[in-house]
Amino acid sequence: MTFNGTWKVDRSENYDKFMEQMGVNVVKRKLAEHDNLKIGIEQNGDKFHIKESSTFRTKEIDFTLGVPFDYSLADGTEVSGAWEMEGDMLKGKFTRKDNGKALTTTRVIVGGEMVQTYIYEGVEAKRIFKKQ
């Protein structure tokens, strides 16, 4: 239940390069740098309710650890996959529906901040969130 709460993005590392690798156009990449993303996380056992709010959209997702589901990224990219707990790390393994390539996302709490790491085609980015 470590992830429970509302988290607001504070800073990003290599996020533009990651989005470029994902095929996001330059206009959407520039907008995404200032999306003011907030992620609300409610965990109850192996079930999660996530509410993502940004300048561009609000989306709610419910998932159960280990159970595959479909998801649409902010840029419209469709993926399918599942989240698992590995120790105190949440790890998501997703496959893009358009090209079959893998996207991995992890969430871990480090020094009171939630560090979300994305890896796609050898490019890694991080978004660091502070609890609200």
C-alpha cells in the first residue's frame, strides 16, 4: 500500500528522447513536458484503482496484479499488458498493439518520491513524482 495517495510530477529525465523513440511528434512532446500529471493510486490487496489527471486528459483505470488489460497512452498509442509486484516495485510489461514492441514501466518509492521509469527500444526515461 506504499503507493497509495496522490502523486504530482516534479521533474523528468530523458523524457523527450523516450517520447521521440515512441514515435510521438515534436508538438505533442513539447506539450507533454508541461502536462502537470497527477496520479492517484488506491491499492486494496492485489487490486488497484488509478486516476491520471493532466492538462490534456483525465483517465481512470482499474487492474488486478498479474491480469492483462488494454490501455491507451496519452498520445493515443494502444498497449496491452499487466502489472506485477516485484518486492516493493510495481513493474508493468506492455506490448504495443501497432508494432508488437515491448514497453516496460516501473514504479518505486525512493526517499519519499515515486520514481516512474519507462524503457522502450533501449531508451530509458524517468518521471519523479512528489506526494501531494
